[in-house]
Amino acid sequence: MTSDAALALLQNTYGYDSFRGQQSLAIESALNGQDSLVLMPTGGGKSLCYQIPAQLREGTGIVISPLIALMQDQVTALKELGINAAYLNSTLSPDEQRKVTRQFAAGELQMLYIAPERLLKPKTLAYLSSQPISLIAVDEAHCVSQWGHDFRQDYLGLSILKEHFPNTPLMALTATADQRTQHEIEHRLQLQSPVKLNASFDRPNIRYHVSIRQDARKQLIKFLAQHKQEAGIVYCLSRKKVESTAEWLVSRGVNALPYHAGLPAAMRETHQQRFLREDDVVMVATIAFGMGIDKPDVRFVFHMDLPKSLEAYYQETGRAGRDGAASEAHMVYGLQDVVRLNQMLTESQMSEQQKQVERHKLNALLGWCEITHCRRQGLLNYFEEAAPTFCGNCDICLSPPKTVEATIEAQKFLSTVYRTGQRFGTSHIVDVLRGLETEKVQQHGHHTLSTFGIGKELSAAHWQSIARQLLVQGYLSNDFERFGALTLTEHSRALLRSEKTFHYREQLAEPQERKKASIRNGVSEADRALWEALRECRKQLANEHDLAPYMIFHDATLMQMMEERPQDTHALSFIHGVGTSKLEKYGDAFLEVIEQFND
């Protein structure tokens, strides 16, 4: 087996000129029969790492995937490329399942996708063991780690894979895993001296922006006004908020759909298919939506609430811009998000050790939200990757925040926390500082405190910002056993004694208007008609073949067609993403469209 065979398969079947990043190294390790741990960002091309060696080695490649949607999407896309693939999951009837098992037994399948819970059944392991297996790929491998951000109990059972398939190369793949999670993946799956491939976590095409929540719906609709006719995802923490937000967006003329695990399965499937096949659907969802969704042209991800960790944030925002084109990740958040997430942790069934880890992850995310240097650098540093100090594509680099020396204000806040007995949340402390005689202030006699009204010159928003950054810098902590009451830490004493000074970031600004797309990603007026005609051709073909449009060709492929205007199948075959099978199926249709616009 040679790399020449892998490259030939890439070019002829997939229509790509060369491998990206560490794809070739991952493929070579599998071809050589070695185990591997592959960390590659969303959109980095993980699927090729196992799809190509599965076709070149003897036997059937087994792909373990946690989501039905991922299996169906990938199998459909593989069949479009002329690759014989199938999946086994609960959506298949008994007859359909028997058909797949017969195909497997006859050696007709190049790849078989299967969920971990089905794989672990003794009957399944027995018939898989009866035939040659080219490789086993464990996708979303971070699910095996109890310290990862998306632990799944079923994944723990995958430790028996090496017992049943000792001589089969095992490839674990994920887009997000810190060092602790990587070690656990290696241990749980019993990888044997694995080749470790860590691609860069950087997604330079994604612009990161974080705002303090003021009026979340108003902030969202203002953001969406910059993304008309574009597909995107809006994440909310609760199911109720998903439904109310989607309904509100529809009332404002946005093509929005709700998605969460509590909706009927048929509705979830319908909404997911619309998102995949239409160009301008805004999916309002909980994190139940997104993992494994292989839609390349998601142009934005908007978080209405704080995620649970930087790993979760990275994974969720990574669903934007898989095609490499300019995309945006915007988040609005408030301190109440932290209180709510910590309450959820306190009430969960996790061990105390795991709760502590999750709180640490949440604090790291909050600290990232409040940083005053390049946001991309902070994100990459979290994953232990070096990064330049200026990325030029995040809110901080584009509009550097001002920092203010506010030691006296910090001392006022800490003193008020102390004098009120360290029993109240931020809102009450701010009311005392601003001299507001609320019912709660009067009930507890806090209008008689020496700190009552000593901060009336600052707005509530300013005091809230100071509170956040006192938390981030370790001068305050939340007592989650008492509903987020603020308490002083051991560091507070030095600040109260003026042995330290306090600097904080001024309130985060609203996002700047999005710049017009660059020439590379944009379409000139001269090319607009051809661009729309190519998209319409793709849409019609997708409808005819019951496919999502991107399964015909990605936007980047249409863009190159528009720019180069190939006039025959030979020229069209050199367009990025046009492989042999798709050239035969769709080439003539696109050439006819292009011919109409040639002078």
C-alpha cells in the first residue's frame, strides 16, 4: 500500500488536488496498521482520514458515530461519490437491517457506520468479527472521557474493541480534547503506541465576538440583519427559550426553526432536513443540535447563553464556516448565566470531583470572555497551542478595549459584600451601592450601612462589569449552595488594604457592522447572474436526487466554476471538489449553465 494510491483516490473520487494538514499522516498510519489519535478542528477533514484507508485496506471499515444524523449524511455523501457504504441504526426496518448485514457478510460494503450501543451487543460483535475489518474509526472520541465536555456512557464500553479486533488499526478522532482528555481517550480505548496527530485548533475564517447581554433579542435581531439569506445556528440553554426565541424570530420575518430533544422525532427530522437543504434557515437550538451536522455553509453561530466550557464553545462555534469562507461566532452573556450553570452542576448527579472540574472549565470560559488581549490567542492558549498576539479577526483585535484603574470602586464593592454578610448576589449589592431603597434593601436594613449610596455615580451596568471582573480576577467567588451569593476570597484582603491595584475592562461594546465580503468570498455584480444560476441548478439537482445542495457541490466549488467558467468536462474536472462520479452525474448540467453566460 502506498501513499500514491491514497492520493489517486483523493483526486479521482473526491476531486481534491492534495491532502490538507496532517490528513496524509493519519491515512499512512492506518495503512500501516497503526493505531492513532487524531485531533483536527471541525471542517479540517477528519472523515477523509478514515474513509480513504478503509477503501484501500482489505475488508470493511467500521465507523462508530454517536448520532444518527451524522451516519445518514456521511453515507449519503459517500454513495454520491460512488462508494458502497451503509449504516445500522434504529431508523432502519428489520428488513433493511437484514439487507445491510447480508451486504456486510458478502464483503460488499467498503464502510459501515454504527452507533456504540449497537456495536457493543454480543450478536453485533460476533458477526463483525466473522469478516475482515479494514479499520475501526471512533468519531467524536472525546465522548469516551468523563472529563471531556460531552461524556457518553455508551462510549465507555468501547474499551473491548481491542479484545475483539487486536490486529485492526483503531483511529480515535475528535475536534476538542485537552491533555487530560487525550490521555483518557488513549487509556479507555486501549490504543497501542498510537500515532498522535494534533492539527492546529485555529479557525482563522471565524470572527469571534462577545457582548454583555443587555437586550438579547434586540442584539440578536441586529446581528441577523447583517446575515440575511444566510444559514446559521442560534444556541439557547433551555428548551423553553429555544421555542420562544424561534417563534419571536418568525414574527420578525426570519426563517427560523426550533430544535431540541423534547420535540417530536418527526418534527426534529423535518427541521434538520430543512436546515440542511435550504440556504437561509436559522436553527434555534439547544446543544442537542449540531454534532455531526455536515453542512459546510453555516455562516454564523450566535450564543444567547453562556456555554458550559471553552471546549463546548469551540465545538459549537466550529459548526460555522466548515467550507473555509468567512463566518462569525457571536455570544451574549451575563453573570446570571454563571449562577444558573453552577446551580445545574450542583443539582447534577456528577461526583464532587467531576463537579469541581466542570466549575474550573466554566471559570476558564468566563475568564476568556473578559480578557483584554486577542480572543483567538486566549482560545488557542487554552488548548496549549501557541498563537500570535494579534489575529485581526476578533472583537478585541478589531476594537481594543479600554482598561480602567478602579481600585477604589473595587474596594467599595468588596466592602459592601462584606457588610451585607456575604449572603447576597450581585444585583442586591449594586442596589446598595447605588442607594436604591428597594423592598429587599429595607427588609435587611441595608439602607443604614455606611456603604449605602457610595456608588451612585456609576450605572448599574458599570457595577455589574466590575463584579464580573472581580470574579474573574479571583477577588470574589459565588457560593452556589446559597444561590450564587458573593463571598470574599483570600485575595480580597490585599486589595482592600490597597496592597494591590485593580484594573478592569470597560463594558464590552456592541459589534461593529460587518464588513462587506472580500473579493475572494464575494460575488461581483458582473458575476451575480451566473452565481445565482449555478445555485439554482444545484438546488434543482438536489431536489431531483433528494439530497442537500452541498452534497451536489459546495459553495467553494460553484465559486471556482463562476470564476474560471470551464467550457468542457476536461476543464470542469480540474475544479476543486469535482470527482469522477459527480462529473458524470452533474457535469453537463453545470456546463450548460456556464455556456449561457459565456460571451
